[in-house]
Amino acid sequence: MRPTINCFVPYADASVIQTVEALKSCPEVNKIYLMTTDAAAAPVDNCELLHVDSLKSTRTMKQIGECADCDYIYLYTSYDRLIPGYLSINRLSNLAADSKAGLLYADHYTVVEGTRSNHPVIDYQFGSLRDDFDFGPVMFFNAAVFKEAAGKLSGDYEAAGLYDLRLAVSRIAPIVHVNEYLYTTIALPKNETGEAIFSYVDPKNRGVQIEMEQACTAHLKAIGGYLPPKFDTIEFDKGNFEYEASVIIPVRNRVRTIRDAIRSVLSQKTDFPFNLIIIDNGSTDGTSEAIDEFAADPRVIHIIPERDDLGIGGCWNTGVMHPKCGKFAVQLDSDDIYADENTLAKMVKAFYDQNCGMVVGTYMLTDINLNMLPPGVIDHKEWTPENGRNNALRINGLGAPRAFYTPMLRQIQVPNTSYGEDYALGLAFSRHNQIGRVYDVVYLCRRWEDNSDHALDIVKTNNNNLYKDRIRTWELQARCSMEK
């Protein structure tokens, strides 16, 4: 017997009709619901209107569960035109039956201004807790699993309902990535998409972040990965350190910016001794010579590693294991500078004031000439002493600059990668210790054409996200096995 499918599609205006017609042509589709916030929305032939408060609220998820009366739910979350691929809905339903998946999602094509591009997505993992995980706009649910998950939702979220639902689904059945290109979306002009109707809040709004944190925290409690706010005490008395602090700068081919970074360190005013350890990882553009211009200052240690397999993390380990490394190791990227001469003192003070193994500051985005770029100050105030280490599993970064108690960092060590190594450290430190915060702007993060994260293509972006999700998975597995 052929499985049956209910489709749920956002409805803003008549542009939805092309999507409706495409879905109607699929024999498995039983009924199409058009989700709208407009009480006066015009009916569309052979469709039912579903009046919702917003596309991703808890109430909308429950409404979908109540309406669904078929085997599967085909949820479309975009206003762009949808073209299902050849036999794709049949393929999804067959794979759903074979895999016993609660949710399937697939690679797809996008067409923007007439140009078609591939949009692959990544595999879902145990640690795929980011609320912005890219499923693509088609989410194919087992209806029974959807209904069960919707029945378990205890929150009442305006923005986090869909996020909460898919976390609940993941606790019931597998979430499966179909690495086949199963549909195409055709972008409509922005003034025709009707997105304003469903822009219930700006994604950067603090209220949205609070909802996402609440949903994630509830999920962690449900799977045994939640950590209560109990932290180990640090005495800061391990080792004999000549210097109280060391600034660590890994660098490769940054002749344009390295002098500024060095000057910002050497201008620091402190009541304790500090030095600067630069790990020059095979520079060939004059960076090494630029560093040597500061050789007369005894605080500058210029290391050129013999190894040729070091990422940023490996450079950090090289610097931290140096016998001249101070009690606290403080990060500075070779592109960036400290905001003023008080940064180092503020970061070190936070260790003692907050009894933490790691400190994270606040930064401001600028261009290469130090002109502020939107959104300006990045303070990561979603981090709270009570729940920060749980919420860290949801967000994609902890901020800058980062600083570490050196004995602990030497024990944990930094993954030898050039992406995500700082995030891995944040999760590892927070497993047992508090992470301190400095909310003054102490760091200027410069964006320019040679940044390592500038203009990444979809493949590189996916690789980065896949690795961070893997880091979350490893950390979550460790936390679930801890005695609470």
C-alpha cells in the first residue's frame, strides 16, 4: 500500500501556488496545509489553511501534529518556490520506512537569479545541538514520531518550537541525512517572499537566545548530558613560573598585520611580568623578518618550529610547553590587536576574581583600519555562570580573547587543527571548571580579505560545521558518562 503524506507549507501570497502544484503532482501527497498568520488569507484550491502564530512556535508544532492524519509529514520552511526532484517523495518515504527514521533531510539545489548551485548538507550527530543546524528547507517526518515528540513538548516557545521538536524527535528515533539531491528551491525576490510575516523576532534578539537555551538545556537533562553549576576549585599554585602571563601568537604569512599585533602586546601595562611567545609556522612572506624587528625586546620569544605538520592548535601547544610560558596563556591572533593597554591586566585579574581555569573576553569587529563593522561588540552574554557550560554545546563559539591557566592547558592540550580548536578547549575546560568572563571590550577582531574564515564556500563551511558537531558529540558523550 502506497504511504500517504501531509504537506505543510508557509503561505504568504499567490507565489505559493507553483509550489502547491508541484506537490500535488506527487501521487503520495494526500493533503496540503498552507500555514499563514494572516486571518484574511485567501483560500487556495485543494489546500487547507492552517492559521498559526509563527512558523517555528511550539503552538504551531502542536497544530501540525494534530492536523496530520497520514504516514508522513513533509514540512517546508521556506517561502521560495519548491520543485520536488524526480520521484523524490517516494524515495523519502521508502528510506523512512527502511531506516526507521523519525526525520529525514536531503541535499538539494538552489537557484538564485537563474544560477543553480549545489547545496549539500551534513550528517546529524549526537552532538548536533546547534539551533542553526542546516537541514535545508524540507524536513520529512514520520508522522507518528512527530506526534509523539509534539506531545512531549513542555515549553511554550515563540521561536524555539521547531528546534525543541527536532531535539525531541532525536530522543525517539534516528535523524537521517539523505546525501542525494532530492529537490530544488528557486529564490523569489525578497519583496515577494513575505518573510516579514514570519520574522517574529530578529535572530540576534536576546529573547530568541533565551528560548533556544531553555530548549537545549531541557534536552540535555533528558539525555543525561546536563551539568549542574558545581565547579572544581583552583588554587593557582601549580608550577614555578617566571612570568605571570604569556601572550601566545601563532602566525603564518601575516606580514601586513603582525607588527600591529606585537606592538599591542608590548604596550600592555601591568604590575606583573609578562612576555610574548610567537610561533612562526613556516612564514615565507616576510613575517619572520618583521618579528625579528622586535628582537631587542627580551620579552619577545620567536619560535620557528622544526615540524611541518602544525595547525594553529599545534602552534599553541608549542608555545604553552615552552619553559618561558607564564602561569596564564592569553590568546592574540596575528590579524588582531588588543583594544588598549589594560587588556592583559583585566584578563589575568579575572582568573583570581572568578576562580576559573579559562577566561573569555569581549571583542569588537572592525575592518583592517579599525573602523567598527556590524554588529559591532560581540559580548556572548548568553554565557551565564549557572548554565554557560551547558549552553556552550548549543552555540558555535565562546568569544575572544581566550586565556587559560597554563598547568591545566598543558594537561588538556590543544587539538592540532586550524579550526575549532578554541571551541574544543572551551568545552573541555567547562566540563569541570568555571569559565570566567570579561565584558569590557578588550580585543579588536579585524576582518579583511586574508582572514581564514573569509568568504568560505559551502564545502568548507560544511566541513567546519561537521567538525564542531563532532567536538560536541565527543564532549556530550563524556558528560553523559560523568557522575553528576
